[in-house]
Amino acid sequence: MKILLLNPPFDRMVIRDYCCGHTSKADYCWVPIDLLALSGVLSERHDVNVIDSIIMRHDKPSTLKKIKKIKPDAIISLVSAITVKSDMEFLSLVKETTDAEIYVIGDVAYFDPKNILKEYKFLDGIVFDFTSKGILELIENKENPKDVAFRKGNEIFIGKKSKGKISYNMPRHEKFSLKKYNMPYSRHNPTTTLLTTYGCPYNCTFCPSGKLPYRIRELDNIVEELKYISELGIKEVYVRDFTFTGNNVMVRDFCRKIKENNIKISWSCDGRVDNVDYEMLRDMKDAGCYLIFFGIESASEQTLIDVHKGIDIDKIKKAIKLCKQVGINTLGSFIIGLPNDTKESILSTIKFSKELELDYASFNLFVPRYGTDLREALKNDGKVFHSMDSSIEVESVCGIPEENLKQFHNMAIREFYLRPKYILRLLLNIHTQTQLKNLVKNGIGVLRGIS
């Protein structure tokens, strides 16, 4: 079969990825790990094509034209809660003008499969786990496929979700326009993404990742992909695990294998401040890690308790200090407008972000994401949400008017990034021309967004 992996068009830069859709705050976008992993799973037995209309800036007519030219037998498309209306309108048009079966993957489909299939009758099914062979079993008409939902006649079937370790065929990185992707802090180009674990072992109430079953990927399978990435001339990888540092043994083994196989690659990852130590960080640095993205969220100890974050201020300070000692850059993520946030707590969080000596900071207005415990709790309290994404519409859940939350958000960005000492430190930490180019491009985008 000829299968198309699709990131459908939208009227602005959005990141539909791994059950967590959001808009890009500037001009960055990484390779969608869902489609990348699926390119490996499917290419084992089928002809795989890729269209990423977001990174290529394709509009709906041009994307439809490209789809017709490929003539796929099946399409697997990313969707997200923040773009679902546009996504489904486009996919409906695709269904009308092609003979392709259409399957979707994304947050709104993962957490509400029956309603999605009932409402959008042109859809043939839903993919839950992009590391699983379930979609292969489904399109090849095998009995009882796992990790998918599908319709048969008027009935909807929900397959069981896989457990245990994961391993899949080599992802086809070369089918993606890798030179187009970048992170704001990327040092090299081209860049791509990599998965070492699926799901998350933690259950922060504002994040949907803990609702995905936590599964570890076979180490040899990871190393083979890293070798392949290196052979393709790719110099940088974003490890797209929700919590790469969650398993100390796996992290140390991963780093050891990189060094044993003499794989020369720079990489960044997401981590938690409560599960890194000096030895782990030293091994990560020696294996090519140059940046860790930490979810810090708030300077309020009570807020961290309320959202089940499982960290405290001392752990945050210690982790950032350890990273500085070993020479790994840090990016801290903060949420503005969580339930029970006050003007004082938000100002305290902004102040804390500057005291930590982070290399980068990401400030995000709270949105009630699909599949989260916090969203359900707020709905039970009578809250109604019209949108998932702060760039489209913000709905305050903390008593502070929406417009004021946006002002705090802009204040946080200005106060963090426009400090003369910070700017000097940032400039002195530039290692490559690619990094300088990305910092300038994304910096302009961020500042334009708050002006």
C-alpha cells in the first residue's frame, strides 16, 4: 500500500505532536515524533510518503493538490484540539476527492475516540500509540488490532493498549525536510527528533502525558537509530520523551552506548529537577547533551503541591545549579494563570525565573488541556472551555481577568529576556552560526508577539 503521513495545513505555525497540540511562540517547530515513528513502523511493509504542510507553509489547496498527486491508499493525519475544526474540514475534503482511507492521531482523538468517530463519519480509524504495529494490523485487516480505534459498519471498536518495552523499524528521517525544522536554541542544522520512552511515569494534573502508558524502548533499537541519524549527516537531536531523565539506569546506559559507538551528535531533552544528579548530568554532558528543558511551573510551593508536580523550590535550585556545574544549559518552563494563582504569586514566579540563572525561559498561559485531571476538575466546577490554546483565546480559571494574564505573560518575557546582563551572557554562550541565526529569528518572533 501507498501510505501518506500528513501534518495538515493551518493558518499559523502550530505544533501537533504527541497528544499535546500548541502554537509555536515564534518560528520554531520540531519533526513530529508521531509521524517519524510511524514512518518506521509502516515502511517495514509499505511505501511511505510524508507531507508536513506546517513546516513547508503549504495552504489547503496546495496540500490537496500534492495529496492527489501521490494517490495514497491510506492517510494518517495529525490532529489536535486547538485545530480540530480546521483539521476535520480539510480531511473531509480529502475524503471527498480521493479514495484513501483516513486515520487520525492526536490529543482530541486519543482521549475522545468514540465521539470523534461518531461525529466525523468519514474517518476510518484512530491511532493511539505511534510506536505500535497496531495500525499495520488494522490496514492489513488483521483480527483484533491493538492501539487503534476503528469502525466496522455501524459499530466502533476500541483496541487494547500495548504494554511492555517497545521496538520499531528504522524511522525514515530522510523523508522529512529536516533543514526546515529548528528549536530556538538549536546549535546545528539539520536537526531531528528521537524517542527513548513512550508516555510518562508522572501524573501532573495539568499535563496529559501521564495518561499515556509509560513504556521503555529497547536500547539497541535506539542506538541503531542514532547510528542511522549520524550516517545521514544529522548533527542534532531533540529527544522527544516527556521525561527523559525519569529512569536513571536507562539514561546512563543511553549515554554509555553513545560513547562506546563513538556517535558524535548534540542533543537536548526534557527532564525533571527531582531525578537528576551530578553523575547522571556528567554522563549526559559527555555524551553530547547540551540543554535540558525543565518544567518548573511556579514559585509557589502550594501551587506545585496542588498540581501534583512532586517538586519543591530547593530541588529546582539544586538541579539548575548542578547543570551549571557540568556545563549543560537549562530552559525552564513556567505557567501563568493556574488555579489559585494571584497577582502576587505570578509576580513571585517571574522574579524566581530571573533568580535561577536559567539560559532560557518559556512562559505559558494556562490552558485546560484535553485528557488532564485538572481540566476534568474544572469542568466539574462549572467551567466551560471554548479553546485549548492561549494564542487563540485565554479563559481565566484563577479570578484574574484574561487581559491581565496576557499582560503578566508579556511582562515575564520582557523582564527575563531584556536584561542587559542576560543578553551579554547569552551572546557569550553562542557556539555556532546556526545557534545565532535561530536565537535572532525566534527572538524577533517572541518580541513581536508581545509588542
